Amino acid sequence: MDRYLKSPEASKFLGISSSSLWELKRTKVLEPGKHWIYVTGKTRSNVLFNVDKIRQWQIDMTKYIESPERDIKAATKIKTFED
């Protein structure tokens, strides 16, 4: 079962600052209903963060950042200038 925590507890559990957690939410990196929820289902409600889904997102992003495929994809975007 997924664990939902308030921002201070979630940020401590995930090893990121509370402001970073809110920024990820604000910029829609974290998906509503998947990574976070409104407690009452209304926009003025408190927010709970799904630390299990966010931890998996951290793992997935780490794998992507460190993947050789990403390096190859980035290298193909570099323009070459020939004489």
C-alpha cells in the first residue's frame, strides 16, 4: 500500500527540501493523483505526497540520467561544423 505524507515528513523521507517538493508539484513534474493528492478532494485542501511513487520517480530519473542511451541521444543533437 502506498504511503502518503505531509510535506515536511515527505521531504525528510525523500531526502529533498520541502521547497523542492513543492516546486516539483508546481511545475507538474509530479502528477496529481499519482504523486500527490488533495486530502479532501478540493483545491484549498491540504496536500499529501505519495512517497512510494515519488521514490520510484527518483529511481527512474537516476537511471535515465545515468543511461548510455541518454548520452548517445544527447551526442546526436550536437551540431558539427565542418570547414
